[in-house]
Amino acid sequence: MKKLLLGNQAIARGLYEAGVKVVSSYPGTPSTEITEFASEYDEMYCEWAPNEKVATETAFGASLRGVRSACAMKHVGLNVAADPLFTLSYTGVNGGLVIFVADDPAMHSSQNEQDSRHYAIAAKVPMLEPSDSAEAKFVKQAYEISEKYDTPVLFRMCTRIAHSQSSVELEERVEKPLAQYSRNPQKYIMSPANAIKRHPFVEERVCKLKELGETSPLNRVEMADSEIGIICAGTCYQYVKEVFGDSVSVLKLGLVNPLPEKIIRDFANKVKKLYVIEELDGIIEQHLNTLGIPCTGKEMFSPLGEYNQATIRKAFGMDAPESTAADSVIPVRPPIMCAGCPHRGMFYVLSKNKITTLGDIGCYTLGSAAPLNAVDSTLCMGASVSGIHGFNKAGGEETEKKTVCVIGDSTFMHSGITGLVNIAYNGSNSTVIILDNSITGMTGHQQNPTTGYNIKGEPANAVNLEDLCHAVGIKRVRVVDPYNLKECEDAVLEEIGVLEPSVIISRRPCMLLKYVKPKPPLTVNTDKCVGCKMCMKIGCPAISIKNGKACIDATQCVGCNVCSQMCKLGAIVKGDE
Amino acid sequence: METKNIMIVGVGGQGSLLASKLLGTLLTDEGYDVKVSEVHGMSQRGGSVVTYVRFGEKVYSPVITQGEADIIVSFEKLEAARHAPCLKKGGRIIVNTQQIDPMPVITGAAEYPENVLDELKAKNIQIDAVDALSLATRAGNAKSVNIVLMGRVAKCFDIPCDKWLAAIEKCVKPQFVQVNKKAFELGYES
């Protein structure tokens, strides 16, 4: 049976069909839906782990015990999981283990544009890459390779494949019996003495996988004209076919690490001019350079952003189709914090008091935009909490009195805790604000260890943030309601002033959560409004100025009441007043 | 047949995913090879979002680029203008006449080009403007703007209405089928 499936949904189906038993992941765009869809199959145990390192080590444990396991993450998540990955390469597996990693060229929802193929090379593990949902069938081959070659396998996705739907041939699940677990210290205890003996195995495995690449149907040649030959993988294959159809010869790689030699040489010998088209870094091109095979790649194609058919047409000097544009300047429309977002009130307080704010990864990165302009830095998950400690140690007491950091509940569980331990242990008078909206927001509402529910929405243990902060040694922990500006301001000013570390938990569930019921929209009393625009300073999309007076869009307003606290004239009133 | 290209553009949170799901389901049922490229995650809320739907005998690229779209369905006026360069010569823009100010307009850093649809018309672009918000409200749910617009799209195709309605049944939760069918019909008849 054929079905239209999202790339990530097709991967989940592939996991199901491959008989996978354990899936542990941390959400991250564009990888999130792999695990969400996987959790709809009762045959697989699925979970949200606190971070990608935990997820990968959970998958390792499941593999060690003898089942097929998986984890999924975004490209920067693999940085967090890199530690287990590099030594998993040495231990190998018992049950097959595949790590799905989704790159985000063009940074639709990411802080950098790193190319995950470097990890496959560095960790000396095979990497597969599909070019559409149908090639999610590679998942089964990935598990076969994992078990046959005794290796974890990386499976590379990108935004366009993860978030595109195309037709998939569905097959039945093949159950894998639980493999025998027997103690094997030489393989699984990576002490120096054992690891020294495992390293040659890893090098031999790379050679064997190269051989596999020469014959595997994962790599295929589509021979046509001998004038032009193009080597490509993943989504680039689709763009090449879109532009050239069957008029050029194509070597499509599905096993993108290790790269083969013989089929590339044969292909190169059969064509007059050879191109390599790959998004992000010129990894295939470098391989050809090493082999001494002349080709054109990054001198024609940028290492920046996403490609598409227009990119290829332009690079080959082909005309773009005719098009028309409006003459007016079209204002940009960046993503914004929703009306009623619980982060807004706290950000306004920080902005108003000109407090330096080290930020983190989540919806609250949007607090950096005008008019709030409330964030000074965003590096990676957890870096706000670790960063403020260094910032304050460098700047001393004067800096401590003007600085806070902000981090979400899920991100705090991911990697904020260790930074807080450092603050308590090494004693900086840092003020950490946990923006607790009771969900993992940015990736589209996933449960996390603080929410009290698991991935299936069943009740689960909830970490008590106050107790946790106390336990690591923070004595000053207080909870505020971010819909109450005065409460937030009093708390922030008091905590940055004290000579000890403190945590402020700014707690309000995301207003998009189904259980959060909006209040009646607020209205503006136009007799009282003088058009001073104070209410505009919070950057709420529901408020605009019409005919010199504030105006509230009733379809967007959820009655959070933050704007009315901005109005000194009492012109903004509750809908029922 | 040549591959057909439909772009669905709007503001994050307006429901473009349901519209693309409906088109994907319908066109797959009709036997076409279909690719749909979407935007996921909350982080795009309030921002400009684009969904591509392509169908034909064999579709390769999941995206639509400059001068390629047969139809652009826009949930908002400004977004129609933003993506107009993707329209094929002779293509059509179906646009909801709603205006949603982007943050730079709200803060006064930029101006909303009020007559942007007339500008496009003056450049010989076929503009099919519809007050989808009013029709959606009439259907019983202001959020069904997406399906009102799909009703309008249906007029451009030879696929019978009952097939569209069947696809709606497949794509929405049972409790929302009636309101969405009504929204579709209002869009189709408008």
C-alpha cells in the first residue's frame, strides 16, 4: 500500500517495520516528528529524554541488551551526543543502533548550519542519506549494516526531507527476537587497554564499509549522456533531476560515509565534465580531490544555505522563468512571540531596567527582537546559565547587579542544571531566571521531565524545579507570575541586588496549550487613550495604533492583561468591564 | 502532464498545514505523484510561512521557485505580494483580503503597502480576492479560512466537489467535518 508521508513520519514507519523496540530522543526542529510519530506505534517503547546525550546512551543500553534501538535529534543535538557516539564507534552494538540526525541548511530554526557528515567521518561510522520519504526504506538497510558491521549508524536528514511529504510503500513489521546478552568486557568496557585493541577493528570496519559502498544499491548510477556527470546525494538529487531530467548522468550516493572510490572513478571516466552538487560543505568534492579526480563543486555552489532548482539553473547559466514583483517595499514578517505569551512580561521588565540578559535556545530567543530587545546572547542549549557565571566572575559585583540569564524549563532540564551546579559550587552571585511555560514550546509542544506527562500524555514523575534548585545549593528560589509586571520587577531587582546566587522561576503555561483557556479580549477606552504608545512597548501582535489610538485585535487577544499594566491612564479595560 | 505547482502562503498559525494536508490527500487519491513541503514548529508563529504542493506524473523537487507557481493561495494580502515573484506567467493568486500587520509595521518601523493587490493587478497578475474571514465566520469558525480558500482553489480544477468533501472528511477530526465542509462550499460558491 502506498501512502503520502512526511519524511519524519516515513522514518518512524521505517523504525516500526525494522522491528525497532526502543526510541529515545530530545526534540529539535527538524527532527522532532520522527519520535512523535514513532510513539503512535505501541510495538515500540518511545520517550523524550532530557537531552541527546541521555537519549543516545539510552539507545546504547537498549542495543547492549539486544534490541534494535534509535534516537533522533537535530544537527546541534549531535554535538551534545558526540561523547557517546565516538566511543560507541569502538564498542559497536548488540542490537542494531541508528542515530537520526537532521541538518538545517538555511537555518529555518537553528543557530548554525553545521554539516553532520563531519561527525560520520570523525567517528568512523557509516552514514546513510535518503532523498525523499520513499527512501526511508533505507532505515531497514541501516539496521542491517549496524548489525552486520557491528557499528552505530548515522542517518542524515535535512529540513526539506524531514518536512516534505511524498509517497511511501508501506510494508509489514518484522519482529526481531531479543538477542542474547552476554558479558563481553573486551568489547564493552572501553578502558585504555581494551580500547587500544578495539581501535584496529574500527579502522578495518571503515575499509569494509568502503567495499560495501562499491556494490550496495544505496549508491546508484543513472547513466545517460556522457557530456555531463553529476555526483549528488539527498535532496540535491531531486533538484538535479528537476532541472536536468534524464539529460545528464547522475551518481546518486545513499551511503555518504565512507565514500566509495571505484564507482566514483568509473563514473568520472565515463563523463566529459564532472560536477559535485552538495549542500553545505564540500565533503564529496574533497574526497574526489584526494582521489585526484578533477571535478567542479564549491567554486560554482555556495557552502551557505539551502539549494533548490533555481540555484542549479543559475549556476549552470540557465534562464530563470519569467516573474513579476510588486513595486512597493514589502516589510519583513519575522516570527514573533504570540499574544499572551508568558515570556513577554518578564522580558519587558528586563528591557525596561536595561538588564544584561544572557539568553538560551527556545521561543524566548524571540525576546531579542524589537521592541523588547531584551536578550544579549544566544549560543547553545544551557549556555545562558554557564555563561552568566563566567560573565559575572569576569565583571565582579558591579556586573552581577546588572545581569541575569533566562532559560526555559525544557532547556534547563536539557543542560541548564550543570551550569547552576557550577554557580552554586564556585559561587557567583548570579541570577538565573527559569522561564517555565510548562512545555517544550519552540519545537511544537513536547512533554519534558518538568511537565508531569510522558510522550504519550500519560502521567509521569514531574521534577520540582524549586526543590532541584535548592538541592544543588541555591538558597534563594522564588516563583513569580509573568503576567504580573510589578511582581516580576520587584523580584528581579531584589535578586540581582543580593550577594548570593538566586533563581527566579517565572511560571505560566504556554497560552497555546489546549488546557489554557483564554480570557475575554481586552478593549481600549478611546476616550481615555491619548495614543502615548506605552502599550506598544511590550511588542504584542494584538495591539496596534489606529487613528492615533491603541486598538486591540479581539481575534488575537487572550486577555493576559499585561498591556493594561502598561497604561497609566487606565484606558485598557477587561472585556467584561 | 507537466507538474503543477501550488503555493500556500500566510502567517504562521493560520492553518496552512491543514490546507496542504487536504491537497496532498486529494491529489494522491486522484492518482498523482505528489510532494508537499511544509513548515513545522511553533518558532515560526507570527512569521511568514510557505507551503509548497506539487503534483504530476513524476515530481522531483519538493519546492517551488521563482516563476514556477500555477496558483498562489495567500491567507493574507502582504504575503501574496511577498511571494508574487514565484508566480508563473499567466498564473493566479487567490488571496484572503485580511490584513495582518507584521511587527515592523506595528512598531512603526515600516509601512503596510495598502494597495498592494491593485499594484499586482496593474502588472497583469490575475488576482482572485476573497474575504475568507467573513465566509469562515459564516461557516461557524473563523479558523476555517484555510478551507474557504481551498473551496476557491477547487474552482480551478476539474476534480468534482464530492472528492474534495471526501478528502475533508479524511483530514479533519469528526467534530470539525461539518463546519469545514460548509467553509469549503462557501468558498466554492463565492
